[in-house]
Amino acid sequence: MTQITINEEQFIERITPKIEEKIKYDVVQSIISVLEEQFYPPEERIREEVIIDIEETEKEITEGKSKVYSYEEFRKHLTD
């Protein structure tokens, strides 16, 4: 059985929190990646009709055919 010297023990005490933080970071990044895939799917997983609708809407906006609502008008429009 090997004995750990004081220098090695101090090193372990210093490095352990950094390793734990790195593991936590990696786990969180993995979770975020999975959530992004669920909420923001890649374009190939979006239905073709949705992509066409978005492209048509973007075209209308660039042509100046979009509408501008005040906050009150917007709320009224949604509740009607």
C-alpha cells in the first residue's frame, strides 16, 4: 500500500474542487444540449409547411407588409 505524502495530500485537496466543478459544468452543458434539441430542433426535423410559412412571413416583413400594433391593440387582437 502506498502512502500519500503531505504535498500529495495538499495537491489532492487543491485539485478536487476543480475536478468537481468541471464535472458539474460538463453535466450541465449536456443537459442544456439535450433541452436545446427538444425545444429548438434542427431544421431537418421541422415540418416543411412550417419552414415555408416562416419564409413567407420573412418575405412579407422585408416587403413592408407586416403590421405594427400598440400593446393595447395587440392584447385586444389576441383576446378577440
